[in-house]
Amino acid sequence: MSDIPAREAKVFMQAGRRMPVTLVRGEGTRVWDDEGKAYLDFVDGIASTSLGHADPGLVEAVSSQIGTLHHVSNLFYTVPQIELAELLVKHSAFDRVYFQNSGAEANEAAIKLARKWGQLHRNGAYEIISTTNSFHGRTMMTVSATGTPRYREPFGPSVPGFVFVDYDDIEALRAATTPQTAAILLEPVQGEGGVNVPAEGYLAQVRAWCDAQGILLIYDEVQTGVGRLGTLWGYQQSGVAPDIMTLAKGLAGGVPIGAVLAKEHAAVFEPGDHGSTFGGNPLSTAAGLYVLRRIAEGDVLANVQERGEQLERSLASLEDRFPVVKGVRGRGLLRGLELHEDIAPDVVSAALARGLLANPVRPNVVRLMPPLTVSATEVDEAVAILEQALASVVNS
Ligand SMILES: *Cc1c(COP(=O)(O)O)cnc(C)c1O
């Protein structure tokens, strides 16, 4: 075992937990540790390295941009930023874009938009209805918007103005709506909450409710956007679009970026309202441009649909062999293997030892989110490792 974990323990603020492995290199769906051991990467930088590791086109786009112009601030116009904004508008239901560096920042911008919209168009309404088990980021305002109390309780008081209702419960949303409500904030599939897919029709009902009440609908598509669910945007699977959508994780294939997209009526920022030193810099937007072109205009989405169905089928077949397997949830290449017992961390450790990176997103859910370019053979290989890992845990 390398000395990196021991060195980390001395100097790093341990705000999270890591798997006992130090990764040094990647190619396609595979990564290697500092002892030369290979792993299939079904974590994908948390659904971020959408074209896999060291994609030659992405390497070229980033290398060429860093050798040309990588940062000048938003005091000036730059070409890749405007080209990426144009491409996002062309391929989505939205009219305007603002770039950030992360998902939390994109959500901050979305919440600021909703609050300003409330001041302008709804008598100062500022409340945002969010859902339990949601995840919207780790900044002070986005943890306040996150329906997982343990993320915000150490840092109280929370930012006021957030109300929580159960996910996938339209009646609860209706009951929580008041004249103070400015917006409803939702993930079309909850990612960090455990890969929770709402019932058919829920998102369309939420859209209809927002229209009837004259309030905004915001989708946090930081995890679900840019092809992860098999369509370019998660909202396309519900047949309705929100007024505001946020993106980050997969948008630039693992290069840090965030974006908030809005329809014209919700795009209420004016000069001076918002800003970012690095947001939308030429380097990250050149990466985003390359990745979005590949996903929106190439054959990546077809692969997500086919490999997603393959993954679902193979995971579902584990149900017959392992009574501990409860079922499979998710869409496209965002899948959760649900277990009857809280053994997900043990299964993930056993998989790691056998050369597969997976994520215990909940004590009873193993989350799998490979690159959108994963091959059929790699899916088979990953499920075979997972099967051995399950067998080793259940039989131990
Ligand atoms: C990861 C995630 C975020 C936070 O993104 P960061 O880039 O880590 O700030 C927000 N919302 C959702 C749905 C996410 O999955």
C-alpha cells in the first residue's frame, strides 16, 4: 500500500471518506493505482468523466486551448464561452446561459435567479420548496436547500427560505405552496439520495402545478444532465421542461464547470447582479464544447441507452441468484442496485479488491455510473465482478 494515505492523514482536512486506493492514471473506462493495478471505473469521478479517461479529442481540445488562452475573466468576451452557450441553447428548451465552476455554484445562481424573480414578479416571494433526500451542493445556501439534514446541521443557522416535502409526493408540494413560494427545486432523478426515480407522471404534475400557481420550476440536472439518463437532458423523459436548469458534473467531461440555463422569463439577471472570476473560462468551456458536441451530435446517447438497458438487465438477473438483492433502479447509465441489508459498503470494498470501482451511495444501495462511452464487454465484466463481490459478502 502506498504512503499517500498516511501522508494525507497528516496534512489534509478530512471532511470526507475515501476508498483505500491512490489512482494515478486512466484510459477509457479503466484507471490504474500507484501499484499498477487496473480497475473498471464505474464511479466516473461521480458521473463526471462522461467520455471516460484521456479521451484523445478532449485532451486535444484542452491542450490546444491552454496553449492559446486559458483565462481572462468575464470582463472580456471569449469565443469558447459564447460557442458553448450557443450550443446549450440550440440543444435545449432554454434561452440564456451563465457559467460557473461547479454544481453548487450553478444552484446558487439558480436560487438567486428565483429570489430575484420573486421580488420582480411575485410580491417578494422568496421561498423555495425542495425535497427530502435531495442533494444540491455544499455551499451554505445549497446545503440549506439540501434535504439531508446532517449536511447542514453542523453549520447552523441555515439560510432561511427553504421548505422540504417528500420527493415524489405531489399532494405535499401542493400543500406546501404559499404566496411566499417563488420556486420548486427538484432533481428529475435523485442521485445522491440513492438513485430515486419518481413515479410516472409526477414531474408533469409538478410542472402543471407550477403553471397553475405562477411559480418557477427549477431542475437540478447537475448529475442527470448531458446524457447520463440516455437523453441529452433528464427533463426530456418527463415530457415537460423546467424554467431553470442547472448543469455541472458531466458537462465538460470532468473538467470543472457549472452552468445555469433559464427560459427568457426567468433569466432576470442584469449587469452587476452576479459574477465569477473563473466561471466560463476558455479552458473549461472549450472542454464543454468538445464534450457537448460529442454527446449531442454523435452516437453517445444511443450507447447510453443500449448499455443502460444491458446494465439494468444484468443487475436484475442478480436478483434470482442473491436473495439479498431487492431490485435495480435508475435510468440510462445512472443505476442503483438496491439491497435488503445495509451491506453496500462491504460489497463495494469487495468489488474494489477485485478491480471494480463502485459507490455505496446509501448503506443499502450500490451506485453504478460508468462513462457514457462504456462498452458491452466492460458492462459484462463489471457485473461479473459485482457478482463475485456479492457472493463473497453474503457467504462470509
Ligand atoms: C454533485 C451534485 C451537486 C453539487 O455539485 P458540486 O460540483 O459538487 O458542487 C449538486 N446537485 C446534484 C444533483 C449533484 O449530484
